[in-house]
Amino acid sequence: MKPQLNVSADDRELNKQLCTYIHEKLTYLLEQSGIISIGVSGGSMPKVFSKAFLHVTSEIRNLNWKRIRIFMVDERNVEIEDEDSNLGAYLKLFPEELHEIFVPFPYHKDVRHSAREYELNLRKYLLPEQLNNIARFDMLFLGVGPDGHTASIFPGRERLEKVNELNWVGAVSESPKPPPSRVTLTLQCIQHAKNTAFIISGRQKAEIVRGIWHRDFKYPAAQARPYNGKLTLFVDEDAAVGIPNPESGSESDSTPPPLG
């Protein structure tokens, strides 16, 4: 199954496309029962996601905020006040009365301790549906690096140190990108998500977009495609040149390699 592709000419068009996507998914999920779990990454994502999400939710009447929880797909192992904190970046963009919808990130000097406690928080606050003991989060919003990494899963380092038996979260102690200590969802957990969206911009990432489209597994971002095939790409025109012919381009039907 090919990803759903959205190409934008500018930031306004991207925001419009993203609002449509969030509204469609959120409306459906609100008709179901249980906590709605939304995972977000860092980098440029906080500004892009927050603008669209807050606009969409402002137009939903009688929204029960107690059903919505946002969590970090990956986090730098720093305190929330640190300028490198992904969670801190989101809290600066959300009104204070909505800070409670974010799953807390527990900082400890030992990143393995942070990872263990963060996984416990995900289980406690989200109560996600599980398949073979792996969480199935409702929505993930991911970015990519120019090396093809996504979350804090870097090329050649897809197998993370196991910190808990369920292995939803892993610890990264020597990230090739600073800061070196990070906590991230494992690749197998990302692969079990119900809906996954990549937001990618820039000509320097066109080759990564091509890799995601054609399932080139040398890039962790290409391995992050969910098993159910529900992958959406939001790319600008520069990044879209990585897809020669979206209408007829072929792609592999192979599945991501198991990570166990």
C-alpha cells in the first residue's frame, strides 16, 4: 500500500492539509471509547503541529479534553526547563490550562532510569490498545533527519537497549546528534501505531522521502511505516522531488525487518 501523499507549496497550504488530517482522525477517534493517544516528535514539529492541532480543537464543540493525551515520541534526557526539551517546547506553545493533557517526562541523570519510568507513564496515562503486548498508539507525528533517522532511532542503531520487559521505550546513551542521552519509542512500537504521519521539508531530505516511498530499509524512517499501512506524508515541493512519479511509481511490498 502506498502512503497517502500531500504536497504543499507553502506553510499555509501545509497547515491546511494538516488541519484536515487531524480533524478527520480526531473526529473518528472521539466517536470511539477510551483515551486518544497522540505522539509527537521535536525539531520543527512543535510549531507546525501545535498551530494545526489548536486550530482544529478550537472548532470542536464540547471537546472532552480528558480523553486526549499528547506524549513525546522521543525526548532529550534533560529537565523540562532546558531549551533542548521537546516537551518544554510544546508547553510554551499550548495554553497553560492544556498542559495537563501532556504525559510527563521523568528526568533522571541515568537515561535508562528515565526510559523505564517514561514507559510506565505511557502505560499509566494512555492505557493503549495492545497487540502482542506492544502498544498501538492512535496517532504519531514524525519528522526525519537528513541521515534518515526518525524519533531518536539512527541508521545502524535501530536496536535499542531494552529497559523494560514490554520494550515500548528504549534508552539512547550515545546519540550521534546532541544531546547524546535520549529516550525514544522503539521501532517496533512505532510500527504498531494506528495512524502515522511524516512532516518533511527541504531538498536535502528528498532522498529520504524517496527511501520512505520505496521502503529503503537503510533509513530508519522507511522502517517506521506502520504494519496496517496507514502512513501519510506531508512534504513540501522541494522534498517531493524524491518521488519521481507518485501516481505510478512502484514500491516494495516487503514488510519492515523484525526487531524482536
